[in-house]
Amino acid sequence: MKFDISVPLLGFKDVSQVELQKIDEVFMKMQSTTDEHISFTLINPFILREYDFEVPEHIEEALGATKDSNLLILNIVLIQTPIEDSIVNFVGPLIFNTDNNKAAQIILNDSKEYSVAEKISSFLNKKEV
């Protein structure tokens, strides 16, 4: 499924459209449609932990999101070997509006609860990946 980037991705302002591809039940791949060298592995954060934040109003507007919109929240993960050493960025979630195929990234600047680099292994005792 292709998504137009409504708010530039941090560090990738030239990426205007991405395609989401399911890898398995846990991971997805986000690939730039214009640059084959730009891709990210994503993970559903809710399988790892409780995860809650407010989407800023300007992001909701850019996504065309309402309270009834179907939003998909995913986080960038840096895959390591073994997989338990993989690192998840919980500070920069990606939000995909599956109703109109728009996407944006937000940065949780004031978060003391989430980190930019948390190992998946720290959540395995609580939930099974």
C-alpha cells in the first residue's frame, strides 16, 4: 500500500511517497517509491509495550485524520543479530492514515517515558514477540 508523506520524515525531506509491505506478523518494510536505497524496517509498538501519546493538531490536519480515522502506528526498528538485540525508536512514531493513504512522522520531544533506542529484549519478559 502506498502512502503520501504529508509531513517530511526527519532526515529524509525528499521522500514524498512510501510503500508499506508486510514482512511477517511483527515487522513491516517502508520503502521510498523514488529511491530504492531508502527503506526502513518497522514494528507495531503495541506488541511490545503500552504506548500512548497525543497526535499534534497540525499533524492530524496534515493527515486528514478525524476521531473515526483508521490510523496505523509503527516505529522504526534497527534489526540486529540476534533479533532480541534489535533497537526500536519509540520517540519518532510514524502514523499512517489508511483511509486516505497519507503518512507523517511525529517526534515526542517531551517524552520521559520513551527512548530513541530501546532493545526489544527489554520487553520480551513482558510480552512475546
